[in-house]
Amino acid sequence: MAEAVERALIDAETADELGYNGLPVAHLAPPEMAVEAGREALSAAGVAADAVGLLLHAWIHYQGHDLWSPAHFVADRLGADAAVPVGVQQVCNGGAAAVELAAARLFVEPGLGHALITTADAFLDPGFDRWSGDYGIGYGDGATALLLHHLPDSAAGRPADLILHSISTVAAPRLERMHRGDDPFGPAARTITPRVDIRRTKKAFLQAEGMEAFTEASAASLRSAVVSCLAGAGLSATGDVPLRYVVAPRLGRKTIDLAYAPLLTKLTGAELLRPGADTGHLGAGDTAASLAELCARRMLGSGEYALVVSAGAGFTWSCLLVSGA
């Protein structure tokens, strides 16, 4: 982060508000990173690629080709020839949405086997300013992958890392203008502006609607998603919920302090985790990255719960309730 300030990519005040140590920069195309992440996930689980019946790939930014399916590329490169590849476009909430879609499909089609969810994004110049293209968020490059299957599953190479108990999603479509602003519909990408400028579209929304329109809808939607997710697992948001952690999205520190921390702490009484200091916001990958950290750091014992929160433009909020296996 200090280097970014020195190079005038971001001013010192904004860098402090973001609170990141740094943002990773990719040297591979996003779908290539997704393939690497998928291979690692399959290998770690001891599952062969041909056991994957569904592959969902989510992203928010350009994947390297026009009118093309990165999900099919990931499936092909992994050797997941039996999988049905599906692209998921729900902006930054895409990873969580993909988990929800995969879980629903597994419930109605138990013979599907395993569902692999990948995400990947790279926020490179000249099309994206990772440091100053948005308010309260720095964008890091990276890819994630997770494997979803029924329990018990004798086909899995080893026990599951986490158990998914409940998912809840709430949307506020009236906020879609925050990422459209006053811009007309363009005939092709980058015909209106040469670079993604989310600050401009958000400013247009706020001038027309006011900050209160966003904060009220955001708080109500986040509250509803949390309460619904806990209720789906037979719990209640009363402050004494047996949650070990509630995990915030990988947004800037000031954004979490203002929009997430007070409500999440009050609703759950759980310790608030603020991941992402070394990754920044990973586009559609925040949810999977946070689940991976819970596993890698062995933060949940058997029967201990964590609530992972995701949010994306549109706007949409999702919550995933998981426990240690």
C-alpha cells in the first residue's frame, strides 16, 4: 500500500480508509487462474474431475474474450467433461449466488455428484483502476474454487472441511442505478468511457436519490438476509446465537465500519472477522476466499458456526451459515 501511495496511485487518506496491506496483481488471465484454483480444490478433496456434474463460474470483470463462455473453458481445461458448465453473473455476489444455485441443484438431483464453483477476476489497466475506481473498495486479482457435495459422501476422498447449513439471499433492485448512473445504454463495452468508473455512476445515483435511500435499503436487506439465514438453520438473531464468527465482505475498512460492523455485531453477538487485508476485494471471489481462510486456519471446531456475508451491485446480499465438520 505504501508503494501505491508513493506512485500516486492513491492518496494517503484513502489508503488509510481502505486499510489494506496491498492488492495482488495477476499475471494470468482470469479463466486460467480459475483452472489453477479448480485443480487445487479437486486435488485437496481427492475428487477426480470426471466426478463433477456441475461447474459454475462467476466473475465481474472482463474474462479475455468477447461472446465467449469462460465456464466451458474452465471445465475443458480441468477435464471435467461430464460437467455442465454455467456462467453466473451477479456481480460481486456471484460466488455466493453460485453456491446457492449449486446447492439447489444438488437437492433436486442427488445423483449429480459434485458441484465445482470457481471465480476469477483481474482488474488491470487500462480498463480498470483497482485503487480509485470505486468508493471504499480496492480490487485485488485472484481466483477461488470450492467443491460442494452431499454428506455423507463415500465418494469423497476425505471428510468435508465445512458443512453448509443454510443460505439466504435478499435483493434491492431499486439500487441498480448505482452502477449505471445517468449513462445511456451503449452499443458495446467501453464506448461511453474508456475505463470502468464506479465513482461516477454512484455519484449520479446519490445526487438523484440521496445517501439515505441507499443506507436504508442496505441495512434492511442485510438484516433480512442474516435473520433468514439463521432461521433456515433453526437459529434466531437474538444476540445469543451460537455463532463463533460473522465474516464481513472484503471491502475497505471504513466501509465495513459504517455499513456492516454495527448491524452484524448487534444482530449476532459474534466476533466480527474482517478478511482481505492482503487480498482486497476479490470481485465474485470474496465468499469462497473467506471460507478457505476458515478452513486453512482451522478456525471452526466441530459444531462451531460462522456466518459468511456477501454483497454485490444490483444490489444483492447473501449469507452462508457453515460449521466445522
